[in-house]
Amino acid sequence: MNAVARFFAVATLALGVLAPAHADRIRDLTQVGGVRSNQLVGYGLVVGLDGSGDQTSQAPFTTQSLENMLQQFGVNVPANVRPQLKNAAAVTITAELPPFAKPGQRIDVTVASIGNAKSIRGGELLMSPLKGADGQIYAIAQGSVVVGGVSAQGKSGSSVQVNISASGRIPGGASIERSVATSFDKGGDIMLNLNTADFTTAARVAEAVNRNFGAGTARAIDSATIAVRAPMDASQRVAWLSTIQGLDVTPGDAPARVIVNSRTGTVVIGSDVKVGAAAVAHGAIQVTISEQPQVSQPNAFSRGQTAVVPSSQVAVSEEGGHMFKFGPGTSLDAIVRAVNQVGASPSDLISILQALKESGALRAELVVI
């Protein structure tokens, strides 16, 4: 029995197997190689603004774009005339072309001002081509811009702004004109790429596929890629891949890792992080600087002047230090509990973790971002 026949024989049975505990579907762990979205970008004009468009003296490309558009309709602007437009804005248009998108389908687009327009609320995007990285036109965008932000300014200069009003979206604002060729229907093996590379997970995915569809159906190429034999017929490949993606696999354990964000003080400690035997001393040093200016008053008839004399007081104090000891194999819960007992701040915790890593007691990868 070949692989295709075996697939149809066991497909129903495979879907009926109960999921093991703590298992994820292959669909959630992997992505199909070559099946991805593509980024599109374009340039255009938004018109119909209520005086909140570009100031053409500072954004001359807006006027130039409008003049080029008018020439296409037979309207020529004299060379010595520079229109002062306040109801138009130059914008960039971005969109994401989903995989297997076909001509005639519509996708959402995002419009953002690149000039000095204050707001594009209520504007209308004129027909603009959207190009891919290869320079080819894949979609045409046009429509009314929906802006979530709002801004208002008074004559005195006071202004109020909520969110951003210089960018917006056009739901279904682009029509696809060209599809992107994929290798999915070309035959050959299907490549499943793990979202997180892991040798254990890759081996288990291949094992799950082989267990349900026969030995040799799948093989793990490396820690991120599993090659799966598939039927040559496109319709059978779709059903084959759908069943494979529904299989349950228990992924490998995440590596012991501590993530530290030095800018925000955020610390994320993995559940498998442990430390060896170590003693940590924690002391809080406080530096207080207070300014108490004093007034110097001259004596009577001394012809002196009253002056303000600065008086600074600097005090350095160190609170009672705390010390706690970690035994061998201490878990995450014990680390957090001990650090909370001494009242350490996030910056103190970062210093403690870095010191533990340098001493060799922290049995985990320390990642500072």
C-alpha cells in the first residue's frame, strides 16, 4: 500500500485519536514552507481634507504629484503657478498580500502621511498602485480613509490630540491584480518549518506523522524543518496536509532562560531555571540631597545688599543589609520568594541575576535586551 492509499485508510482514525495531555497541534507548531504573505507598498494622494493637508511650501512633492496627476487628465498647470493646497496630503500605502490570494479579492490597506499634514480624517485616497519587492504591481488601492485619532487646535495655539490622526486604514481598500506563484502545487515534499527551532520537537513531529501514515513519510532535516512526502495531485495534497496539521504533538521543553529588559526593568524567568548553591547579600544605599536656601541680611547702615545664599545638605545612608542563601537546585519559586523578602526592586533583581550568572550558580541562559 503506497503512502497516498494509506493516508485515506487511516485519515478518519487519526482524527478520532484523543489528544495527549499538554499536546499542541502541528498546525500551531509549524508553518508550511513557501506559504507566506508578502508586503506591498505604494505612494498616493489623499484629497478632500478640511484644510488639514500638507503645507506645500514645506512639502513640494505633494504639489508635484498633484500636477502630474492633472496632466494625465489633460489639465496643465502653468509653470509660474505654484498651487497652495491645504486639502491634499501625500501618503504612503502599505498592505499585506496573503498567500494564495487571487485577482479580484480585496485586502485592507494602511495609509500614513509622509508630509506635514495635521490630519487625514475624512480624506479620500486616489487610485494608487501597490508594488512588491520585485517592483511589480500586485494591487490597486482607493477609498475613504478611516482615522481613529482626532486633533483640535484653537487660535491661541492650544491643542488637544487623541491617538494619531495622520494615519488610518481603508478596509478592503485594495483590489488584487496579480497573484504570487507558490511551489505548493508543484509536487515533491512539503516542508514544515517549526515556529521555534528545537531538535526534540522536530523529532516528535516526524515521529507523529510516521506513526499515523507509515515509516518514511516524514523525516526531520534539522531542528527547524521536517520534510513530509505528499501526493502529486493538488487536491489530495490539501487533504493530506489538513490531516497532518491536525495531529497532536507534545513539544520539547523550553530551554532554561532568563530574559532581562534593561530599559524597562522587566524580568521574565523560565519555569526550568535553577541555581546552584550560592549566598547573596543585598543592601540598599540611599543618597539624599536637599537644598535649603538661606537669606543673608546685611547689618543696618552697612550699605550691603540682601542676598540668597544656597545651602546644600548631602547625606548617604545604608540600610541594614540582607543575605539569603540558595541551596543546590533551587527552583524559580524559591528565587522569587527570596528576592521579594528582601524587597529588591527590578533593577536590584537584574544585578542579582547577573552576579549569579557570573559566579556560575545560575543554570540558565541570561538574555539582556
